[in-house]
Amino acid sequence: MPHAFLPLLTFAAAWGVLVLTPGTETALVIRLGMNVSRKAALGAALGTGTGLAIWGAGTAFGVSALVAASPTLYLALEWAGALYLAYLGVRLLMPSAGAHDQARADAQARSVGGMGAGYQRGLLTTCLNPLVGVFDLTAFAQFIPAGVHRVSYSLLLAGVQVVMAVAWYAVLACLAFSLGRVLSSPRVVRALDVLTGVVFLFFAFRLVMSGIPS
């Protein structure tokens, strides 16, 4: 079915550009890969993929449409995401918290809990980002060709999202771990914490401002 395959390739190209654009998930994976462990970073990649799958399935079955149709529900989810990102950002900017997180990270790196902690962070970061749901809601409708089962094709688009995102973030996780073995200076680690914290706060600010009517 060429008429169904071409929109899938076009969607993959559009989504690939978005995945390659640095965002909160990118910052999270790189920081965990450099400062905690490869397991934690890979866990964040898998958590992000799970979050995308949840949003994609929600879009396919109309849940995201309900969120978009209810300004109150969307605003509540948007503020929850902003508060979570702001919490992560503030903790990274606090020196004492950074030292505490580093000690905890060393313990996580030596245990199987590192992947679980990274998975939880990746999952929360993506699930609390309503912009993902809005993107799916608007993009899926544009790339679904005529004559196909809409729910099945939407799930296929969601699958493309998940596979591409997890693959890219897994590559970042491995590269970040290798860089972390070289750039292990406490000053570099602290600078990366600050930079990541600023990125998280910036995206939290964007979420808040997008929810304020002009």
C-alpha cells in the first residue's frame, strides 16, 4: 500500500527532526549518562519511550482529544509538568543537593536500581509534558491517509515515535557515558548540572507561558 507507506516515511522524517532537536529528554539522558551511569541513562531512554507510547495510544483512542478539548484538564497537566521540570532544575542548581545527588548516583551506578531510577525520570518527564499529546493529536491527523483504519495507523505512527526516540536516546546514553569517563572533573560535572538545571527551568517557563492567555 504505497499510499499508506509514504505518509509513514514523511512522518518519520518530521519526527526525526524533532527528536534530534535538544529538549528536556535530551538533557536528562545526557546528564544521567555522564553523572550517574549508562544504566540510568538507558533507563531514561526507555522511560521516555514508554511515555511516548502512552501519549500515542491515548491519541489513537481519543484520550488526547479529551485533554485538548478540556482547557482545565490540559492546564492542570501543563502546570504539573512545569512544576516537575522546575523541581528538577532547582535541585540541580543547588550545590548541596548536587553533592547529595552525586553520592546517590554513585550508589545507583553500582546497583540495578540505576536503570529503574532513570526509567522513572524519563517516564515522568514525558508523561507530564502535554505538548507531546498535542503534537500527536495534530500530527497524526495530518499523516493518516484515506482508506486505512485510523486507530491501527495511529498506533503505527506511535510505534515509529517510540522506536526512533528510544534508539536516539540510547545512542546519546552510550556517548554520554563515554564522555563522562573523560570529563569526570568535579568542575565539569557541576557545570553540566547547572546547564541542565537551566534547560529544565527554561522548558518549565515555556510550559507556564504557553498556558497563560495573551
